[in-house]
Amino acid sequence: MTQPTANSNATSLETIFNQSTSSLNSFAPRLLDWFAENGRHDLPWQQHQTDKPNPYIVWLSEVMLQQTQVTTVLPYFARFMTSFPTVQDLAAAEWDTVAEHWAGLGYYARARNLHKGAKQLVAVIDETGDFPQTLAGWETVSGVGPSTAGAIMAMGLHRYGVICDGNVKRVLTRWAAIDGDITKSATTKDLWALAERLTPIENSGLFAQAMMDMGATLCTRSKPACLLCPLKDDCLAHAEGRETDYPVKAKKQPKPSKFSNALLMEDIDGNILWLQRPDNGIWGGLWSLPLQFVEKIDGKASGQTTAKKPDASDNKKLEVRSSEKVYEAEFTTAEQIIHEWLTENQLVAASTSSTLLDDDPIKHSLTHFHWYLTPQKLTINAKQMTKLNEKLAAAEIAFKWLSEQKAQDSLGLPRAMIKIIER
DNA sequence: CTCCAGGAAA
DNA sequence: TTTCCTGGAG
């Protein structure tokens, strides 16, 4: 039987989605049935079984889950909820306490935005008596973008909200065989339109939960469990056996490599110097050993499979480069001060003697470069330490002399620093 | 080992 | 469009 005219019109309007109206309409019921039967209902931040959802819990967990898997987030979430049971507790906390709680989760701008967002939310609550109730209201909170705001609306307030995160994009590009590059804004726009078309007005929270569960447990990047999928009958990628061809993403360019020395500067009491990094840039707001830039190599090191090991000649290179542009680009203010102080004290030149002890580099890969960090130990006498402390204090640098153990226990240290001190 | 995924901000 | 980090898969 042919479709009535009204439906034909609807179908033609929806051809950008590559799917029939009946498939589009039955998507949500199929997904929700699957979720009720097979989804995860015991995650500590889920609010779908209560009539009084807690937006703080959903906001906190969604920010943590932004670029991080559930199993990684679980212990961090538990510790945050113990230390900061309410948004007021989080807003009132010291930044260093928040940083220490977040340390190891990565993408530390999320932690800074979370702390800032808590203060913003407390201001809204003090003024209106409640959390923001609109999508636009949530999007003004630092660290909350379109998808997180939709998740909070749907799951944290039980209002209408649409999500379109990485899980959703993987499910939808496969189901509708959307072969545009998902890093392009045009494809993102199409995927949002499709997500909105599929999200039911009622139960958008359950739908969001179900989509994330689908993407995380069934429609995985590799080896998707299509036989268990409630969408397999009209999944266009599955029909062609091309599930893993989606989502389409432009190939990434090779990463450059950077080489730095990580200084273990030990005073006479055996304490080590730690610096708080600036808010912007890598490990923003966290604590690190002083790093000294050595050199940068573009792209893949040609034919070189093992890490280059910076030696005394590289330190000479540093001296030459220190007057060039790269100097300011690669050093924080604190590290420039330390570099000058090292030079004054002729400690750099001593690297070939027993004063600086070379060690194997630690490899730490970030989004857009590989970082080879070579730990170097040097002992500082009391007079040198006093002079250095004066210089750092004059520049208003946050610094601490702490044992490795105390630093690990009390400071927010990124993983790379843990790798170094666990040597 | 290498490669990959993932939201928001700037 | 580029910049943020880490854990897990291959």
C-alpha cells in the first residue's frame, strides 16, 4: 500500500536523515524498551528512578564524563560527592583542594570551569532560589556546552533536553549511514537535527541515558554487538556490514615531539621544589616539577623508533635558543626565572658532571604532541635556595618545597609527575 | 609500543 | 579550527 500524501510529504522533508518516517518514529520506543531490559540502572549519578532529581549530581557527573569513561570517573565522582556533597560546598572550596580531587582525570580546564561554575550556580540559587531551569541558563555556566546542558535538562531536571555527544554521534552515523566528516560543523549540525528528531518530548532523560548506554555497551567503536541491538533491522551501516566505517573522521596529522628536562631540585632537608602552573595551557592550575625546554621536532621522527635522549649538547642548544622566540613560547614565567638562576649558578653547565644526573626520559603523549621528560636531580645549598625563593616570591609564583610523598598526597599532580616520582 | 576517543573554550 | 590529558584497544 502506498503512503498517504501527508506522509509522503513528511518523508521527503526527512530524506536528509536517510531513514523513513516509520523508522524515525519507532527509534525511541525500540531504544527505550531495550534500555528498560538491558541498560545500566545502577550508576551512582543516575536520577531516572527518582521524582526529585538532583541537578548538582548530574552536572558534576556530566562534566567528569565529558571526555572520560564511566569506570575511570566512578572513584573520582565518589570522592567529590564525599568532600563536596552540595554545590555550595564545591563553590566554597579552595582551588587547590578541587585540583587535588581532580588530579589524574585530565583536561584540567574542566576542573577550573567546574569550580567557577559552582560559584556561578550558587549565585543563581541565591538569587532565584533554585538551579537554572532552562537550556540557555545552563549554557551560560562555565564548562557546560550544548550537549552537557541538554543532558542536565533531561536527566538532572526531568525536563526536555537533547544530547549529541560522541556516543550519540557513533550510533546515529551508523544507523543513518551519515558519511560526512563528524569533525566538520555541517555534519555536526545534521547530527544534532537528527538527534532532535529522534528524542521523544516525554522521557527525553531516559532516552539520553539509553543512547549513552547503547553507545558505551553495544554500539562500540570496534566490535559492536549488533545482534543484541534494537536498531539492527533498519541500521544502514549494519545492512552493508560496514559498522566500523562510521563515524567518518579526517585523518590526524602526525604529532610533533617535545623534549624537556624535569628538575628534581633537592634542598638540604631532602625536599623538592614544586611549581603551580599558570591557569592556561598544559596542566593549568596543577603542580609540576620545574621543566626546562630542550627542543621540539616536527611530525614523526623519521625512521627513529626510540626516544631521543637529550644530552649535554642539547643543553648547549638551550643556551643558544634561549635568546630566540622559542624561549618565551616554551617556558612559564617561573621556569624562566629558574633557568636564569641555574645559569647564574652555573648549574646547567655542570650537567655533564655528577651534579646533574641524567636518567631515561618518560614519554607522555598529549593530544597534539609527544612529550619526553628527562628527570634530572640536583642538590641546592641553603644560600642558593634562599636566593631562588626570593626571586620566585618577587614574581608572585606559587611554589612549595615538599618531599615526593607529601607532594603526591597533598598537591594536584598530573599523571606525568606521578610517573616521574614513582621512578 | 602506537593509535584512538572525547566537549568546551578560545 | 586548535588546544587541552588519560586510559584502553589494537
